[in-house]
Amino acid sequence: MSSLYKQVGVETSISGANPHQLIKLLLTGFFDAVAEARGAMNNKDTELKGKALSRALRIVDEGLKASLDLRAGGELAQNLNNLYSYVCLRLTHANLRNDQAALDECVALMQPVREAWEAISSNAPGTRMPSGMELHA
């Protein structure tokens, strides 16, 4: 039952979120999924590990990476694209090899991105998403 409440809470957060908040939600989901995968590795729960890493991979590839506008975003968007591609490779490696060091690396690489998004105030007057970082449907 608690998972149902959590799902409703997430759906409510998403439906009321602006593009900046959506990226923050994706990043939070990524870190939660990696933490869940780490716990599953420690417990030798292969099924849960696979599901959690698959979720983290989809967040990075289908959420964060897909939201980049490589034409308008210039070097920043290209650098993020390269970072996200690398993180996807390392998540896959972590899954195949039960490699917690690869998870540590992914967290270390994504933490500055998370911190940057948290530092951007979406409520400040005149604040916009960085060029090339808008969400695209």
C-alpha cells in the first residue's frame, strides 16, 4: 500500500512541476535507484538490482539525456550528453559485474549536476533554464 501512496505522490509532483523541477525529480530518482541497486547488490538480490539499475539507466538515457537540445545548448549540452552516455555505460557495467565502484563513480559524476540544478532557483524572477537544457516532448 505504501508504494501506491509513493506513486501517487510522484505523479502529483510531476504533474505540477515546471521543467526545472522535472530535472530535479529525475536526478532524485537516479540517486534513489542507484542507492536501491547498491542495497540489492549487498543483499545479493539480482532481480531487484537489475530493476533498480534499469530504472537509473532509463532516467539518465530517456529522461536527462533526451531532454538536452544539442543544437541550442552548445558545449554545455554536448558535455552533458557525453557525461550521460558514459554514466549509462558504467551503470551497465555495474549491473553485469556487480561493481559497486562503478556505482560510486556514477554517483560522483552525477553529484555536481545535481548540485548545479539545486543551485538554480526556478522561482527567481527572470530565471530561465540554461540554453539547450529545456525539456522537449
